[in-house]
Amino acid sequence: MIEVEGLTKRFGKTLAVDDLTFSVEPGRITGFLGPNGAGKSTTMRAVLGLVKPTSGRTSVLGVQYRDLPEPVRRVGVLLETFDAHAGRSGRNHLRVLALAGGIPRSRVDEVLGLVDLRDAGRRRVKGYSLGMRQRLGLAAALLGDPEVLVLDEPANGLDPQGIRWLRDFLRSLAAEGRTILISSHVLSEVAQTVDDVVIIHRGKLIRHAAMADVEAMAAGSTIVRSPTAERLAQLLAEAQIDATSLADGGLTVAGPPERVGEIAAEHRIVLHELSVERASLEEVFLELTGDPGERGA
Amino acid sequence: MTRLFAAELLKLRTIRVTWGFVVAVLGLAGLFAAGNIGSPPDGGRLAPDYQFKLVLTACLPAILLALLLGILLFTNEFRHGTISRTLLATPRRPVLVGVKLLTGVAAGLGLALLAVATTAVVAVIWLSVIDVPLELGDAAGGAWRGLVAAALIGALGAAVGGFVHSQVGALVGTLVWLFVAEPIVWVLLGLVDLGGVADYLPGVTVLSFADTEGENLSYAGTAGMAVVWTAVAAALAIWRTRRRDIT
């Protein structure tokens, strides 16, 4: 379990995180979302003891990170910034981490195989592609077979197969009861992976909800087209369902498609289209964070 | 602590710069030894303390390189961004500073051992060819002093790196202090009749380890000052490292 309570972090005059409170439950994957510069990485680093909070507290498995015995075995971490010496081989990078964390050397080859880097393990990291560096970071995070995973933008640089592998792998880890926090600035990227979302903007909590609730927010109006649209609009109005005419002769209806279909069938009205107009997850995300102009900044 | 120390040693062994230091020590120690045997100082090769000075002088490059390698031990972490991963494994920062100091000691010892071994090989072969008897007691005395000096200076370098963090800043700052700033301080101290105080400055401490003429503090005094300066730098390293946000 990860807990963040009233976390505030200032860098000089810049307020990076503003009184942020949330928790991440075991057995669930929590997406930590926000536009670039929202304070996600700073929050994660505060949880991991790399950044000292201005006020508030954070804990992992009930204690501050620095008080964790065997932290490498308890918490697996992938940070957004690359953290391996470019002149060291990938395998030696993991050997150093294993030695420091009291992890058997055999585990190094296991995780290299897991992220498909076994063949490149003896090459110096400076020759790795972005995707290989990301997979090396994931290998480092998984080295201690930890019960908590904190992953900052884990899908960066991965190809579609890699992203799918990561999604399935994280789901299997969550099913074993592990606590997983992953950050992203793209909601749709993690939508298929996460159970819960914590959305922040300008360091403040915007929403902490189940992913299903966020997806429900994306459900929009019903679109219906019929050669007798005016008659259908009348019938819908009688059923106290608002319908607005579209320029192309269709209707946009503030009601579920099932109900619209039932009314049309009851009155033998021919339909040419009956569909749901959904807002994209990105539109929901932008609406929640409230500042589309900052996205990608 | 043992695991962390072993991990630090593995870090050192798995980057090329360390092996560059090893090659430099082997070459320079061999060169110093050959120079001292080929053109011996006043008193000749049979002087009472000749072999003591031969070994200690050959350790001088190891002592200076131990200072630089010690600095790199810490500053490499910031230069290459590995400090995050290191602190995730060692979240208690004073412990990290302690482990780095210990690694500085080990690195200094290693470099000095190489220097002693190189000198031994050159001296044993060359001196036996020209029929100069080996004075093992003298040579061992020089080796012992060289080893202790390099170990202490390695730790001092690690502490300096832990305080400064910037690799360029630490390396350039140290060299400027040793060869520019401190000589100016000597002169200024001399002008106000405090020339004796200069013997206690950190740069003099480093260079005094190779002083075979007894012009500076005694060897024990020099070692004591090295411990004091290392303790001061270590305290500053702990203070700075604890305060720093790793972003």
C-alpha cells in the first residue's frame, strides 16, 4: 500500500505538488495521471524518499521509504529519467543492483530474459535503443520480485507488443495482490491497464476514482437517423426525452439507445442509424484537467 | 553495509575509467621507480633510506590518482544519473556517504598496492642486476606509508565528491585548490608570520605524504591531518547529500 497525505512540495517559488492526498490499494493497478508538469514525477520521488516534502507525509507498506528494510526487495521502481551508467553493460548494471539489494545473481539473468534483453545483456548501455533502455529499467524494477511497483511512464519507448506484454504482466502481478502505481500523461494509454485513476493537475488532486467511473463519464448522447425524424422527436418528447435536430436531419438524443430503439419499434418507425456518440477518454481527461492548451507542453 | 560496499566495488570494476587509473598507476609507478634507480638521488643507491624513498616516491602517483578516483566515486553518480538507483537501494544518505568513504579507502589501497607491486618488480630485477642488496625493512616502511596515504586520500576524495556533487566542479576545484589557491594561502600566511599553519592545510597534507625529506609535519601528523580533513569533508558531504532533492 502507498499513502500520500497532504503532500506539498515547493522548488523555490514553484509549487510542484499542492496538498495532495491519495492512497494506492494492494491488488489493484492505479494510474497516476496528469499533463506534463502536473507533479506526477515529483510525487513519486517524494514517495520514494528522493525528494524531501515541504510538508505532508508519504509511506510505502506503512512506513517511510527510508525505513523499509530491504527496500529493493519490497519496492520495484522505474523512474522516467534513465538511471544506468552508459559505460556499464546492462547485465552489470543489474548485478550491481542485485548485490546492493541482497538479491541472488541468478535473478539477473531471469529478469533479463523476462524483458527480452538476454542477448543484449553484455552490451554497454550506451548502445541501447530507447525501448531497450526502458526494458532494462523494467528489469531493474522487477529484480527484487517486489510487492509494490512504482513505474513512471513505463510504456515510454515500448513498441505495441511491448506495451501489450507490459499490460498483461502488470495485470498478472496485480492479481497476485501486489500494489502497482503507474504514471502517464495519456489516459487512453493506461485505460486498458488500470483499475483506479488518480488525476492531478498543477500539483492538485482533480479526481481519484475507479477507471469504470471515468469511462462512464465518456458515455455521451445517442445519435439517431430516420426518414421520419420529426415524428420520432415528438414521440421522444412525449416520453420526456430531449432530442435536438442535427443539420443533416438526424437527431441527438439525451437518452439511452435502448429506450430510443424501443420507442421507434413500438411506433413502427424506420431507423437508418442508432448509435452512441462517445467522448474519447482523452476528451474526458482534458475536461477534467481543464487546460487543453497545456497538454504536451 | 557489506553488501553495499561490495556493490560499490563492483561499480568500480565495471567501468572503463577505473581501468584507465590502473594503467596510469602501473605506468607512472614504473616510470618513477626506473627514474629513481637509473639516476639515483644524492647519496646513491646505497644511502640508508634510499629504498624507503624509492617505494614511497613511486606511490606518489597512486596517492594523487586515489584523490581523483575518490572524487569520481561520488560525482559519477550525479553525472550519469545513477544516484536515484543508488539511493533507492541505500535510502539513508549518511550510510551512503560512509560506504563511499570506505570504497575510497579500498580504491586508494588498490592503487597503492599496484604502485608498490610495480616498484617491487622493477627494483628487484634492476637492483639485482647491478648488485645492490635489497633492504626489505626500508622498502616495507615506504610501502606501508604509501598504502596508508593512498587509503586516506581516497576517502578524502570521496568525501569531497560527496560535498561538491558536480564532477567538473569537484575535479577542477580540487586541482585549483591544490596548485593555485593553497600556494597563495601559504604566501599570505607567511606574510603575517603564520607560515607554520600552512603545514595543516589540506593540500599540504596530501602532498606531505610523499615528502621524503621531512620538511613538513611528521608522517603521523600528516596522517592525522588527513583524517581531520576527511572528517570535515565527510560532514559536509552528509549535510549536502541529505539536503539534496534528486529530481
